[in-house]
Amino acid sequence: MGAEAVIPSNRSREIIIAHDEVVYINRNRIERCFNRMKHFRRFATRYDRRTVHFQGFVYLVATMIWLR
């Protein structure tokens, strides 16, 4: 598939798998952002039927998180 390891391997592993630390940090930030967004029920359950409304709410939630 061409996938690369992003998560670092355990320190106790005999053969350490190399990973890109910058990609890991950015991936972790994105996952934490989505986790914070899921605290809003409307985002987690996707009540909005139209993509435009859902996208607008995503912008609103992202702004609320950014302003905290």
C-alpha cells in the first residue's frame, strides 16, 4: 500500500522502526483537534443534512476552540 510508520515503536523493541517525528507531531495535533471537536454533540452526530451547514459548523467549532 505504500504506508509508512508514523507512530514511534516501543523502546524495548529489538529492531527500532524509524519514523518521521515532524509528521508524528502534526498527526497528533490533528487527532487532538478532532477529539476536541467531538465534544460538540452536533459535530459528533452530524445532525446537519447539508454539507454546507456541516462545514459552517466545523468552522464555528474550530474558531471556538482556537479562541479558548
